[in-house]
Amino acid sequence: MAPPTANTPLSTRVMALVQTLQFAWFVGHVLTLLGTLTYLLTVALFRSNTLLYKTAYFGALLSYGVVIYKSHGKPQPNAEYARKLVMDENAQYLLLAFFWFFSSPITVTLIPFFTFSAFHALGYVRTNIIPNVFPRTAAAAGTTGDVPVAWQSKTQQQIKTWTDKYYGVAMRFVAQSEVTVIAVRLMFGLLRLNVVPIVLFAQFLRFRYHLSTYTRQTFTELRVKMDQMLLPPTANARIPPVVAKVYNMAKGMITKFGDSIVQQQAPAQ
């Protein structure tokens, strides 16, 4: 559908925009951004506000819920629908958001959701907010030659240039935060016998490893660094041999756990 012209009343343009599922998706991302930023501010001021934390995750539930609905339709109580959800990374993030929403706040878990929301919200501003709420006049749209580029076009191009430049960097940052920050933070919960979060997140990372090149690259780089630190001939001579043995056992168990999903999917191929 073509964007409205500047002659269309602003109220009409706004109503046409907000009465869409995509706008609800955008609102979800805005809530995640605002909820995260304000929650971090309260944490910095030593006045942590759980409601703001939940607001961020409510936004995630809204935005990912819209994506799942548009991709797969209404929930269906059958194995085929469930299989599609299992292999959909958006469904995996929706499940995580649902779990974190009802759990005690763990600040670092917001990193991936905030990062994704920043890029999605900017994209929506570029492709929907600017052309629909601030359309160019017919005269400006038809000018050529040395007439300066309209601010709308300039802003849209700046947003596109920035997101294209930093998208890969951001996705790599998300993968690294999930593998080396969030997972490590959740392991500390084992000291309090809080097992469910690490089990759920381990399952999540197992799927991400096979679906995301950024996650695979992060795991590979982490394995290479750990090998150099703990295994001969590059390991420090002061590291006891038992450490290398335990590390090899743990690495083998993690590898087997990660590969099991491929073995489970094989019969269905």
C-alpha cells in the first residue's frame, strides 16, 4: 500500500498506521527499549524497579508474539505446528521472554532483547513512521536537479546506513553476550540450586548453535581460547593435569549435548 500524501489529514494517517499488527510489533520493541533503559537507570541509582524490568519483557512478548502469529497463524494443537515453532528462533526468544517475565530480574538477560529492539524500532521508523507521519509534499517529491534532498529522505538513508553498518557487529555482540555473559551468570544460580534457568538456556543455546552462524563462531572462538589456556602445549605449566582432564570431559559432554539435536532431527528429514 502506497504511503499517504501530505494532503491526507494527520489523524487519518496516524490511525491508518496504528491499526495494524506491525504497529503493535513496533510498540512492543519501544516498550522493551524504554523498559530496559529506565530499569538500568533505577539499578544505577540502587533503586531497582521490577515493574520496569517486566515492562521490557512485556514488550518482548508483544513483539515476538506478533511475529509468531504472522509467521505461523493461530496456535494449532498438533505436532507439525509445534515442530515449526521449535525450529523458529523467534519462538525460542518468545519462550525465553515468557520465562524471564515471570522470574526474578536478571539484568544481563535483557541484552539480546534490547539490541534486537533497537534495530527493529529504527527500521520501523525509517519505513513507516517517517513516510506515513511526515510525508513529503507533492512539490518536493517531484523536484529534481540541484534542489536539496528532503530531510525525510536524508534521515531514512542515515538510519539505513547505520543499521547496515552495525547489524553484523550487533548480532555478534548478542551471540557473545548469550554464550559468555548470560550463560555464565546463570551458572552462579546453581550455587542456590536454581537449576531451571540454566537448563532452559542450555536448550536455547543448543538450538542457536545450529541456527545462528554468529553463535557457532562464538562457541568456536571460545573453544580455541580455552584449549590454548588449559591444554598442552600452550597451557601454563602451573595448571594441574587434572584441570585439562576435567576440561576435556566437560567439552565432550557439551559437544554431545549440542549434537544430539541433529540426531533427533535426522529421522524427520
